[in-house]
Amino acid sequence: MKTKQTTKPGHGTLARAVKWLVGLAVIAGLLALAFIPKPVEVDTGTIDQGPMVLTIDDDGESRVRERYTISSPLAGQILRIGLDPGDAVKQGDVLAVITPQTPHLLDPRARAQAQARVDAASASVSNAKTQLQARQVQADQLEKSYQRNQILHRNGNVADATFEQIEAAYLAAKHARNAAASAVSIARFDLQQAQAALRHFNPPENEGAHHPDANFTIHSPIDGQVLRVYEKSSRNIQPGTRLLEVGDPNDLELRIDVLSQDAVRIKPGQKVIIRHWGGDTTLHGRVRLVEPSAYTKVSALGVDEQRVDVIADFAEGSEAENPAAFRGLLGDGYRIEAGIVVWESSDSLQVPAGSLFRKGQDWAVYKIDGDRARLSIIKIGHNNGEFAEVLSGLDSGEQVILHPGDRIDDGTLIRPRS
């Protein structure tokens, strides 16, 4: 006997409704999951406490401090110069020999010019001696002050910054005194040359114009090297013709040309950091002089710039890490990159410069608060392009977002990039 199964009314409709509801719930869950905000990956930096410096960076060159350009004091025929650049010379060595013109061919005007050169050279010697005396007095006074403060600094009674300024002033005065002494030597050498040239206008009566001793000999004023030779071959020359240049390549200084708007922030005695000179170490120096006159220089982009030369000396004593590291390596006219320290602090709160951006007239950063970015208005001081001095708004150890993009806002969900 067959039985017949019967389905209750509405059972199929309920099953289909359940399936639809489950499907809709899955779709709603997927949509909700899709719209949940995902954290933005960010680079982070830390607020640190430590030393900080602000420098003016520019190119420069090393050059011989005292160079002597040897010129002919009279007209005549120069004999071939046998010296080459780089040759060592001692004081008194013969640099050049000139056969003067025959005295009877020299007119009164030439004699008067020779006498005027003697008078001018004599006045230069007197002026150089006066300058040397003034520099000597200043150097002696600053040396006494340096020695007194050196003892006080060792006992902790003078701050480091104050002692560094006193030491820099003394070193600058000592270099100025040495430069003045060199100026006296140069003036005396010029006077001797002028007097010797004048004697050739009135040779002794018993000597002819072509006597072997009638040749005019130019001697080296210093111990050093030949830097340049301007006249190599024998030819007729006129008074004032440049013959060669000598100097001491171990006595170097730095010439750094900076923009005029940067030069107003540079003072004698400030530190100089010397990089990319060809060696492995970083050298140090001190500013000696900021030249008072600027000049126009065309940049690589074709823009006229007003430039000022800053003259600096290589550091001495405790500041010089290893003077032998560059002696004999650097020469006259060698390129260097210099950073002139215009401000420094031994302990300052610093924020990475890449985290800063403008919020109206204020500076702001995004601090990291757990997994959220928080907008913070801060005040900064000096900024060297890598770090900025924090005056208020941040604490040491806090983390900030570097280079925040347009996806970052106050309260944005973030995740530090691994």
C-alpha cells in the first residue's frame, strides 16, 4: 500500500527567505569590512636632545697665505729662467737675471721713475713697521688675557663658549701679527730691488755698461717653492713685468666665497668645518677676516650674485685633529667645501626638519598617539635643514610623522612603516 508525503504549506517559502537573509548578511558584512578604514603606513622620527650646529655651507679653496709676485724693476733683457713650478728655493737663491738697457739709452724720465720707486718702497717699509708694532701690541695683550682665562677655564670659572671666543681672538691677532711681519719682509725686499735698479742708472765710471757685474740679479725673498713662472724664455721686458711667483705651500689659508646676505652673520673667530677636500678626515679652522667689499659673480644658473670672500686659518693646538693629515696634500688653489658655524648649542631639543609643515602662520607636526596621528602646533628656533630647534610643543622621546602627505589628518589611523 503506497503512502503519499505531503509538505506543509509555507515551508519552502521560509527556507528561501532564510537563504536570502544569509546572503544579504554576508554581503553586508563584506561591505562593512570594505569600508572599515585601513591604517596609513608612515615614516617616523624621534624628538632627541643633544648638540646642534647651524652652518653656512659653500665652496672655497686653499691658498698660500703669503705669496710673492716677482716683477722686473727695470727694462732690459731677461735671461731664460731655469726654474719650474714646484721647484724648491731658499732665501737668497737666484730667481732671474736681467741685462739692463744701456744707461746712455735711458732717459731722465726712467731715472725719475726708478727714484720714485725707491721712495715709495721706503715709505712702504715705514708703514709696514708701524702696522707690525700695532699688531704686536694687540697680540701681546690678547695673549696675556688668553693665558689668564686658560687657568680660570681649567678651574671651571670661565664658560666654554667664553673661553673659545677669547682663544679665537688671540689666534686671529697672532695670525695678523705674522702677516704684518711678512708685510715688512716684502716691503724690505721691494726696497732692495728698487735701490738695486736705481744703481744701474749710475754705474761706476770705471765699469762699462756690459760689464758682467752690470747684470741685475733677482733673489728669492723666502724659503719656499716656485708656484708659477710667467716668463720662461729670454726676451726684452719692461719695468713691472711679472716674472714668477713664490710662496710656502705649507703655510695655507682658506678663501670661502659666500652670499652677501650670509656674510652679515659671519664673524671673526667662528669655527669652520672643512669637508670634501680629498682626505678621509674632517679638518677644522677659524674665521680670520670677512672682507668688507663684495663682488658680482654669475652662478651656474646664470644669475648675478653678490659674493663676499671669507678668509679662515686652519685650526691649531687642541682644535687641529691631525695637521700632518693635510700638510703636503693640500696645495695652492685646491677646492674644498666649508661649513661656517654661525650658531651652536651643546644641548637642544631637536625635531627632524622633514616632519615640519605650515599651519597658517605657525609651524606644526603630526605626533604619533598610539595608532592615531595628532596635529600639534609647535614653536621652533634655529633650523639647519636637517633638524630644527624645538622651543615649545614637543617633549624628548616623542615620535612624529616624517613627510606627512595629504592622506594624513588629525585623528588618522596610522601604522609605522616597517
